[in-house]
Amino acid sequence: MFQLDIVRFIQIFVIQGFFSIFYFFMSAKILKRDTKKLNIILSLFYITVATAVAVNMIYAFMTSELIVHLLHFTTYFLFAYGQVFLLLFVLILIKSENVISSKIQLTVLGIYAALLIVLLFIPGGITINENTNWKPVWSIPFSIYAAIVSTVFTTIPTIYYSFQIYHKFENVQLKRKWIYFNTGLIAYFFVNYGTLVSNTLNDPTFRTVWLVLSAFTLPTTLLLYYGIGRSLT
């Protein structure tokens, strides 16, 4: 009978489980303040990432290779897709809703979704079965494609425009809040790439090290909310 090892149990049900609940809570708080476009977009980031973690918890004890494979892909797809909402958030802030219209937003969302869906069709991209002890192992082509899409489409432009926003602020208090936001932003991308490396290397020692690193890094992502999210009205 399959048994979940203690490292993976802590990672999924303790660390990630807590943040899934907390992210759902933060999305509700943002929407409770207002339901304007910026609030909706930022809340969708939290909802998407929280749902990704929830799906990860659902298949943790499953041993059907096909179902586990599809649910793991869904987990990564949602976690990676959350990045596009951060991109739209900073784009609207710096360029306004008139420039980043609903049509442009939907186009960006559609293109990024299509690029991520390609991952599902990479031969041998994800291996997760009894031989891997039901831990995900990513092939190098899968990881390279995932890294390129994420880096080019979301990571670089999001960080670039986010720092541009910081330099536009003249108010000291706003600058301080945006530093918190940028710190949370970088922490989130760090978790994304760290997970990618961990699943590609499939090294027990690195997985344990990554567990410790992510335990310290994930709380930093909360600065995304405390930097600017709770100020949205």
C-alpha cells in the first residue's frame, strides 16, 4: 500500500495546505473591499494559486497513474497560470484600463493558457507513478519549455513593469508598500522556479532542502497582499 513520506506530507498538507486556505481568505478580503477590475484580477491570482494547491492535496494519496498525471498537470498549470494575473495587475496600474482593455486582457489570458497547454503534449514530460514513489519527475524538455514560457511571458515583464511603477511613485509610503509587493513578487517566482528545479532533478536531498527553503519563502509571498492588496478599494 502506498504511504506518503513525511517530507512530502509536511510540504503538501502543512505548508502548502496552510497557504491554500490563507490565499482563499485573502482573495475574499480583496473582493469584499470592492469588485472593480484591479481587485478582481488580483483576487484571481490568489484563487488560481490556492486552487492549484488544493488539487495537489486531492491526488496526494491516489495511485491511478492517469488520474494522478492529469491532476499534477492541472496543479502546475494553475500555479503557473496565476502569474498572468500579476502581469495584468501591474500592466493596468502602469498603463490604465483604457490602454489594457478587456479585449487585450482576454487575449493575454488566452495566449498564455495556450502556451501552457502545450506542456501536456510533450512526450514523457511528466512521470509520476509507482517507480517515482508517486512524486512528479519532469523531463528536461518539459522543464526547459516551462521555464522559457514562464520567464519570457510573465516573469520578466511583470518584474520590469513592477519596478517601473515603484520608480514612478513619489510618495514615500507608497514606495514602501510597493517594496513589500516586489519582495512578495520575487518570492513567488522563486517558488515557481525552485519547484521546477526540484521536479527536474528528482534528488531526495534537494527535495528536502527545497522543503526547508519553500517553508521560509512562502510566507514572503504574503507581502503581495500586505504591500498593496489590502490598500485596494
